[in-house]
Amino acid sequence: MQELSDKLKAPLTDLLLSIADDKLMLGHGASDWTGLAPILEEDIAFSAISQEEIAHAAALYEVVGTMHGRSADAVAFGREPSAYRCAELTSLGDDFDWSRAIVRQLFCDHFDLLRFERLARSLLKSVAALSKRIGAEEATHVEHADVWLIRLGRGGDESKTRAQAALNALSGAAAMLFEPTDGVDVLEREGIYPAGEGSLFDRWQEDVGRVVAEAGLTLEVVPSPADAVGGRRGRHGESFTGLLDEMCEVYRVEPEAAW
Amino acid sequence: MSAGVTSSEELRIDWKIQEDPDRMAAFQAHIDAKGLVEADDWMPHNYRVGMLRMAEHHANSEIVGALPEGEWITRAPSLRRKLALVAKVQDEVGHGQMLYRTSQDLGKSRDQMLRDLVTGKTRYHNVFNYPAPTWADVAMIQWLVDGAAILNQKSLAEGSYGPYVRTMKRINMEEAFHFKSGEDMVLTLMSGTKRQRQMAQEAFDRWWGPCLMFFGPPDRESTKTGPFMTWRIKTATNDTLREAYVDRFAPAARALGLNIHLARKNPDGLIAVKADGTPDKIEDPLIRLDESTGHWGFTQPDWDEFYRVIGGDGPCNKQRVALRRFSYEQGRWVRQAVMGCAGLPPSRN
Ligand SMILES: [Fe+2]
Ligand SMILES: [Fe+2]
């Protein structure tokens, strides 16, 4: 990787972790459906998505690990809860309600696609190249989530009611996806995370809103106040710590050992 | 119900059925000449039913077999293992999907098969009624259970029903991959810390017996053989496969530093503990290579346990069926939404 000044290293670490941690948690949640999804064909498709989320996270942990002289596994599993940068939405359980799983995925996939579009234009060549590759796979996740939301919205009364309930239930947490990581403004100025036209929030609302409308559903997401502190700055709720403990259960038995 | 749809009532073995003798003779000659039977070919009623039963049982086993390992996906101890485990369980679901398709073509709808599974009308492989209490069990399942499945499925790939045979070949390629990764996991544990080695040995103790039972009861007690061997629905006897398994795995386990024990189990499938707090197990005194036959000796597993577990009273029977049922019920509204019915699409459109 190109030499990074110390002033940029911490903000970049936070940004990359915010994406990787989101993806690890999201992939983890999606993998819970492996073997239990409503239709076998979809079980296979959703498992593939969960694997891609985890693989994307792994690739980003590798980058962060290299910056800090740690292994990707140590970065993924060996941090204090307050050092994780994921948004709460990614660790919210779905109670095996398929509409919740789909809405969680829809919100996060659209957001990830926008983040990778920006990172693909980064002046850091290696990050840009990786982001192009990940972004291309991300686009297929977006398509998958879009198709499902539309199916559910148009799939009759029960399905529509459930899909709407899931949108309502997750809309509050969606706003906190946009909580900025520390120092992100510096990264924008230096061309490491170049801003695009319009705010991320506006673009996301437009993209997701289009799909929601096509599904015959409604969504209202109220932006969080600028000073709201959440997962991006290490403040996590119980849904996250519970999930992290489960995820690290075996790893912590012998953190130094190979598994 | 429209005409032409076979109701499940008709899908029973019935040896009193008189098939056309000329057709039967031609059918048997085709099979004896190693010919394959295709879905649209004429076949005796009992061949169809026997094949359907086997493919359906196999399909059920794949999707129930996804459960004990699936429980560990969220706790896999490294990124690489986590990815590999999701992919592995995904493969098993894929095997289930392929095998349900094969079964559908033999005359039973997928929804009916899933309903029969979750209501306990049909069964799945007995080995999945045992618990996987630690990460090392995941390693043992992939090594020992997938190893057993490969042996069995290689013999089934020599069978006579074309669609099933082709599915077996495809599945076996993926199973070989699972087996490799299982072997790697066991090797990693056995070359790890004392605690990891102990985890591996304890998991091995739990799975060795169920794996010996994997191939079914001893031939003298097995009722399934007869016509199904002549029709090449089955191609090897239970005891032959079991012997081949021990010949392969007894030396491999010992080479890895694992001891083969006779262990007493609790009803929950865990190794019983003696009054002094140590596990109730001894080394199997018969485990050694018999130079004169070239085969490894072993003590037969506890066949009473086998019949008890297969009869429904195993450590995890209730839990496995309940989880499949939960999944079936949770998914009902989704299937209704996307397909307009709780059922599933026919395999051939
Ligand atoms: Fe399989
Ligand atoms: Fe397998």
C-alpha cells in the first residue's frame, strides 16, 4: 500500500472497519438461514450472499491487518466490543422472519454499493481496485434484495403486511448507517474517500425509495441528529455484544492457536 | 386431484403386484447388462417405489444433515473456516435440492416430501440424531461422516437408476472436498494445543460408533437386500461397506494420534462419566490389522442403541425434526407469496 501519513491512518482504519464490520455481522446474520430458508433454491442463493459478505469483510480485514501488523482473523475476532465500527442495523436479529432478513439486506446492500462506488475512485490504488471488485458483487446483492422486496410487497396480503412491518421496524436503525466515522472529512478532502454528488443519505433514500415504491410499500427514514453517537464510534447495544460473544466463542478458547 | 397424479397412497411397496412378465424380463436384462433406467422408461412399480424411497430418504438426510453443522456456522473460529462451513452446509442443501428433484420425477411432490419429513412420516439418516456439542464435532462430521457418505454413495453411483446415479457422481465430487477439509480440520486440532487434541479425541469417541452404524444393521438382520440388489438399487451390502470403512479409517485415525475407544453413552449422546470423574471408555481391543485377511478388526457398535435411536428415541431426534418443522412453518407464507401456494414448483416445467 502507498505510504500513509499518520494523520490518515486512523481515519482510514475506522472507515474500512466500518464497512468490514458491517459485512461480517450481516453475513453472519444471513448465514443463520443456511439450511433453514423458506425455499431450498433460495437457501442456496442466500448462503452464497452470506459467503460473499464474509469474504468481502475478510478482504478488508486483510488490508487493515496489513496496516497494523495483525492477522485478518485477529482483527475480525480479537477486538474489544468498543473497537468495532458496525452500525446497529447489521447486528439486529431477524427472528427467522424472512421479510426482516430481506429488509436488513436491502438497506445495507444499497448503502454498501454507494460506499464502494466512492472508494472505487480512491487515490489509494489498492483500495480502489479492491472496491471495484467488491462493488461488482455488491451490485448483485442489491438486485437480489430488490427483487425479493418487490415479490414480498406484491405477494398478497400477508406478505405485504409483513414486508411493511419489517420496513417500519428497521427504518429507525437504518438512519444510523450514515453516522460518520471519525475523521471521514479528512479522507474526503485527501481524495481517499471521494465524495460524490449529493449526500450518501439522499442517494440511498432515492435508490431504496424507488424499490419500496415499486413494491407498493412505504418507508420513512428520519436522519439521525448530527451529534448522535452509535456503532460507528464504538457505542453498541446488546444485540451486538451478544452476537460478538457467540461469534468469538471458539476463537477465545485459544486465541493464539490455529483452528 | 387430477388424473395421472400418483397419490402417496399408491406409493407403497407391494410384492403381490403382478407385472407383465415380458416387460419384467426385458427390464432385468437391461439392468444385468449394466443399462441405466431413465425417468420416462417403464419400470416395475416396486422398483419405482424402492428408488423413490431411497432418493427421498437421501434428500431428507441432506437437509437434516445440514443442521448439526449449521449450528456452528455462527461460532466458527476463523474467517476461512467460517466461509468454508457456510459453503459446506450450502452444498448439503444443494444435494438435498437435487435429490428432491430426482424424487419428484418418481412421482411425489416436494411439498408432500417436506411435510412427511416434518411430521415424522418419513425418516432421514440415523447418524444425524447425534449431537455436535463442540467445534471438534464439526471436524469429525466432515471427516468421519462425510467419509462414510462417500463410501456409501460411491457404491450407489454404480446403481441402475440414471438420474440418481448422475446425482451421486456430482455429489461425490463435492463430498470429496468436504472430506478433505474435514481431514484438514482434524489434523489442525491434532497438531494444536493439548486442549484442542483432547477436544478432537472426545469428538472422535462420540462419532466412531454412529459411523459404524452408518451403513445399517448387520446383513443377517437387514431386510432390504433381495430384489433391490438384483435391480441394482443397492449395490453393496451393509457389512461389506462397514468393513471397507474400518479398513480406511481405523489406520487413518491412529496415524493422526486418535485412539479408538468403546465408550458408554448417556441418553443425551455424550460419553458417560465414571464415579471417579473420568470418561467411561476403554480402547477397542479388537482394533488391529489381521495380516491373514488384510482387514482391520473392530468391535461391533451397540445395535440396541441403533434400533432405539432409529425408532425415534435418540439424543437429537426431536430437536432435528422440530427445527425442520420450524423452518417449514416459518417459510410457508413466503412460499405462498412467491408461488401462490404453500407447495413448490414441479421439477419439470
Ligand atoms: Fe451431502
Ligand atoms: Fe458432505
